[in-house]
Amino acid sequence: MHIEFRHLRTIKAIHEAGGLARAAEQLNITQSALSHQIKGLEEQAGVELFLRRSKPMKLSPAGLRLLRLAEQVLPQVEAAQAEFSNLREGHAGRMHIAIECHACFEWLFPVLEAFRKSWSDVDVDIRPGLAFDALPALQKEEVDLVVSSDPDTLPGIEFIELFDYRPVFVASSQNPLAVKPYIDAEDFKDQTLITYPVEKSRLDVFSQLLTPAGVEPASIRQVELTAVILLLVASNRGVSVLPDWVVREVKYSSDYVTRPLTAEGITRRLYAAVRSEDREKPYMQELIRLAKVEARKLQQQ
């Protein structure tokens, strides 16, 4: 017996309407087409599905069995259709985010908290992009958005500007370098540099200052949390380089000072990298909008 969704809808409509005429109107087909459909279904089943001599028209025991099936199956089909519609229209979907900026976790969490309140049907997950190649993963659709400060020319990938920031030198007020108006690469030679636990190439202090100058600090100490980095710096256990907004946001202690890197200062830009076909999805646009709003708050502090 070949049962289609339209058969289940027909059984349910006739049961609810109590007759062929009203059911045909609900289903937006002619009464004769509906009768033909019922006849064909009964021929397949080999039994009558309706007690035609009753008014209103009633289901036979076999018809009632199909009605129970319709009541189980049709709501699930309608839910799936609604889900697919939301996916097509960008009201639901997957948002797996990779972050190449370690400090950005603290900036991103308020963004995601605001986002989930309005887009509860979007599955959000965060993957530390420092642990794998995030941009190739974006191309392979393994993630959906990458927060990065290193834009590249990649087919099908767009880099949307979020905000500019300045990496700044942070040292204890007791450190001899605290009296300098700005910090050069040479100043790191006798310092313990406290960094996040990531590769040197992904740290602004190396990619923008030390590596081009061929300079290495006396030693490197890796620490996971920003607050702990600032605690160690305030205790004069080393120096660090952090985004300016991070230092303003954490506000851990008054026992450290910040100085620009080089006389001119160094400016970096943070981007949201997305696949071109995803950029216009409503939830993607909303997440990027919220990210920019939160960025403006950070820059105004």
C-alpha cells in the first residue's frame, strides 16, 4: 500500500469537516478529485475507509487507523517544513564561530548573550581557531564565521570590518620601562614577556614588532587568562602586550601602566570572515551588527 502525505491530509480533513464538500474546500481541490483520491486509496487498502451512509461522514475502523497515523506523522512533517523554511529564509541555522584572537573571548561573550535571546533557533558554538586552521575550515563549511585580524584573499570568503584596536605595552609601574613614552623592539631583550598560550606568529607583538626587528625577549611565560596576565604584570613578574580595549575592559589594577608600541603606534583591525553566500542571512547580519555595537562600547570606555 502506497500512502502519501496527501492521503493522510485527506483523511484528516474529511474527519474534521464531516463531509467531502467541506473537506475539498479546505484542501483546495474539487470534490470529484477528492472522491477519486479516496477511491484509489481504498482500492490499495482493500477495505472501506469511510462509512458513507452516515451523516456526518464517519471513518471506518480502517479509516480511524489511518487517522491516528495522520495525527502522528503530519505534525512532524509540518515541523520539518517550518524548520526548512526558516533555514532557507535565514531565521534558523548553525553559527559555529572560530576565534583567532585569544583576547576576543571576553569581547564576544556579551555579543553571543544578546544574540541568543533573539535567535534561539540558531545553534551557536565556539571553537578556538588558534587550535586549527580556521579560514580553511570556513571554506570547508566546518565553521561559519571566523574572528580574525589577518584578512586574506580567499575564494568565496568575505572579510567584514568590525573595529580597529591598538596593541599596547603593559608593565608594572615599578618597571624601568614605565618611564618611557613608547616602547621599541629592543626594549624587550631583557624582559620576560607574558603572552597567551598561542603560536608566536599569531601574537601581535611578534608579527608586528619583534619578528620584523629580529628581536626575542629574554624569556616567554604563557598564561591563559587576561586577569592573571595583568596580575603578574602588576606584580612586576614580566611585561605583556594586549589590545588596548582589553586593558580598559578588565581594569584589574592601578599598579601597571600602558605605553604605545613604537613612536607612531601600531593599529590593527579585527574582521569577521564569512562565506559569501551566508553574509545576507538575517541571523548572520544580526550577529555582526551586535558585534559592532559591543565594539563601539569597548572603544568608548
